Amino acid sequence: NRFGIAESLERLGVKSKNLGSSTGESWLDSGKDFFSSVSPVDGSIIAQVQETSAETYESVISTAQMAFEKWRLVPAPKRGEIVREIGNALREVKADLGKLVSFEMGKSYQEGLGEVQEMIDICDFAVGLSRQLYGLTMPSERPGHRMYEQWHPLGIVGIISAFNFPVAVWSWNVALAWVCGDVTVWKPSEKAPLSGIACQHIVSHIFKKHGMPEGISSLIVGDYKVGELLSHDPRVPLVSATGSTRMGKLVGKAVGERLGRALLELGGNNAIIITENADLDMAIRGALFGAVGTAGQRCTSTRRLIIHEKVYDEVKNRLASAYSKLVIGDPLDERNHVGPLIDRAAVEMYLKAIEKVKEEGGKAVVEGGVLSGAGYESGCYVKPAIYEAENHFEIVQHETFAPILYLIKYKTFAEAIALHNGVPQGLSSAIMTTNMREAETFLSVAGSDCGIANVNIGTSGAEIGGAFGGEKETGGGRESGSDAWKAYMRRQTNTINYSTELPLAQGIKFDI
Ligand code: NAD
């Protein structure tokens, strides 16, 4: 029990064996098998969770449908008050939940805490939003008429989330969905189900305390088959899915076939352009955290550096020197910079990518490899690696969810932009430059084609206040701040005639 993880689990209500299906305070026995959540930190089994069955899924959905009938009638600012209390509850458990996230997923404790902070921040955002679900009023072309739009909740929002942000992504969705008047059914990643169970415990008693029905926040667990129950279900008007592009294409197809709405947050292949006018100290710092933070397992991790030929060697050498100082080990130990990959299958993918980049002609700047020996018993610890590569390499065109960074050289700025945009994904992007023309061109219509474009910051680590998401194979969805809430509601246009005439629109005459 290093770092007091056992006490944290107990305070979060996570037991050694947990039912995985819940409509709130009620936990349902599906009769199915239990599966283990294994920590990549030391390879130990943290606890077991029971998978959701098709029958249990049915009771979850019918409870959620009934809950929606009531929840939608609660005034939005009152729903906001409940979300405010959820944010406060998260403040109280920040250390425990951050630790569980770190232990179950393998990110550093600091990043685990950061994830919980993001949950708190989005709750605060949603509280304000609960009084700002604005619709427009527009002038009618007909006399004695008033026209306006209003936003109504959709119903059940299904949330499918990835392992790498086991709790924050859920909170981005639910905080908005709940103030919008929706109810939610969450399927967390099968690789981090305990984080889901802990969150469900945190929110359930708050809904109960306010006399709210079961079914506003529900949890189901299992692998892709349980996710498919949501994507195929016409009772779930919106499915918000975060994960690989492969998953997004399947979920998008299933939801599209029934003409539901899919909000897709998929893989990235994020690059930083380092121009000859960059502040290289900042560029190195930004690239380093972007590439090795969370062991390269962020959707916004930096995968490619597109470097001007004049500064290429300096960037390469300084990065190699920084990499040689990285300390790899237990992410709960704050002296370490890099933790493990999520599991051994991820290690295999990392090794295959290294093999492939070399096969295609890539050259090692910092060689990768799997670590073994004391402290690395889980077999999930790998060395962050750097390869010189070309953008068109097949492996460079793919997102490998591991700390592998590709260096690509450019001569002209136009070439840099073309290389930057020359991948199928379009999530996060950055330019390091002190030149105003370069910065503004990068942000212009002829610049980055990504959903996120930064100047003099790296690609990873977005704030909740902006809309988060990306283009092309990243799926086009937007979550979190700005007006992302509109995806969780249906818009209704209303025209009211307060005159004594009944004029038709477009001046049409229809007299008998
Ligand atoms: P994954 O695609 O393997 O799984 C994600 C979730 O989808 C899991 O809950 C899984 O059970 C479910 N799932 C898989 N196939 C499904 C199907 N056919 N139908 C329904 N559900 C299905 O992804 P992962 O390995 O957990 O996460 C890593 C990926 O997530 C990376 O590609 C990363 O870039 C991406 N990601 C994107 C964002 C973003 O906001 N754009 C954020 C985090 C992670």
C-alpha cells in the first residue's frame, strides 16, 4: 500500500469487488462475470468490477428515461446548483481521486490532480452556463408576429470514454448535459472502470440529497460490446464518444444509421512547427512536455516536430540532451517525469512503431526500448524515443499512443504548413515563432487545419473555457467551453402571431 492508495480507495467507496451498473445510489447485479482492473504502475490487481449485461442495460435505460421526465422540468439554474455541489464534492476528494486516476491509468499524481481540477473547473463553468442557455430573438417578416428560438434538452446522453482521461472527459460531458436538462449513461474505458465507479459514488448522493430520482447519472461497464448497446440504441439521441479513430468510425456509423447525433473526439497527430524565429528555450520546453508528458498518451501529445533547417540541429541536440535527463518510474513518486504505458498491448504497439519507422528509413536520435528490473515489473515502462523521419512515412501518418517523437526538416514556411496539415488527423497544433507574419499565417484560413491552434505554447493541455475537439479523422466534435453546450440540446424555432390576420410567409396568397 504505497502512497496510501488503499485508504483512498476506501474513502472513494471502491471495494475489492464492485458491481459495475448503477442508476445512482442503486447498484444492479447483472449476474455477469467480474473482471480485474490492473494497475500499469506495478502490475497489481486493484479491484474487480462486474460487467453490465444486456438486461441490466435495459433497466438502466428505462430508469434514465423516467428520470428525464422529471429532471427536464427542474429549472436550469436549480440544476446548476446541484452541479455546484458536485464541484464542491470533487474539491473534497481531489487528492483521493487524483491518486486513483494516477494508479489506475499510470499518469503522474500531478496530472491526476490536474484532471480532477479540470472536473472542478467545468462544474464551475456549467453553474454559470445554467443561467445562460440563451436563444436568439429575430425580427419576423410578418406584422404582429414574434419569432425566437429556444433550447430544450435532448434526453439520454450516452458517454463512451477512453482510458487516458478516465474522469475529466466524463465531467466535460455531464456537467454540461446536466445543466442542459439531459440525463447521462456513462461507459468508461474497460481499462479504467474504478475511476468511473468512484465518480458515480461522488455524484449519486448529491442527486439523492436533493430528492432527485434515480437515473440522472448512470454507469455501465464493459468493453466495446457494452459501448455498442449505446451506439445502436435509438433511445439515446446523443452519443459522445472519445477514443481512437477506429472506434469513432464504428460508433459514428452505428449512430448515423439511426440518424442520431454523435459527438466524436478521436485521435490526433499533433505537430509543432519550430521556425527559424522561434524562442528555442520555449520551443524545447513545449516540445518536451508535449511529447513525453503522460508517456505520450494524450490525444494532444506532440507527435511531430516540423523544424526549420537553420535551427534543426540545435533543436535535435538540445532535445536529445533533455531526454537523457528524464527519470522514468512510478508516477505516484513525484521525482519521476515519465510513468508507464497503460498495458502490455500498448508496449507492443510502441515497439512495432519503432520497428516500422526504421524500416521506412527513420534514424534514431534517442533510441527507444522497454525497461526491466526493479520498479519496472509491470512491463509497461518504456523509454521516450526520438526519430528523424519524413512526413509521408506510413507510421508518421498514424497516431501511435506512446512517447515517440518524429523530427521533420523544412526549408520554406509554405512547406512547413503543408507538412503540418499533411496527415489525416486534425486535433491540436502549435507554432513556435516570434515573427508576427508567421504566427498570423499559421492561424489564418491558409494555416493550421486543426481544431486547436496555439502560438508559443505546445500542443497538449487545453483549458476548459474553449471548445475542445478537432477536424478530419479527429471526428469534428466539440466539448467543454464556448458554446459546446449546444450539442447537448435541441433547438426549437417559435413564431407567435399576436395579430388578427394570418399572413403567410414569403408573401404567398392563398385566398378561396
Ligand atoms: P479506444 O478507441 O480503444 O476505446 C475508447 C472507448 O471506446 C472505450 O470505452 C471502448 O470500450 C469503446 N469502444 C471501442 N470500440 C467501440 C465500439 N465499436 N462501439 C462502442 N464503443 C467502443 O481508445 P483508448 O485506447 O481507450 O484511448 C486512446 C484513444 O483515444 C487515442 O486515439 C486518443 O487520441 C483518443 N482520445 C481522444 C480525445 C479527444 O478528445 N479527441 C481524448 C482522449 C483520447
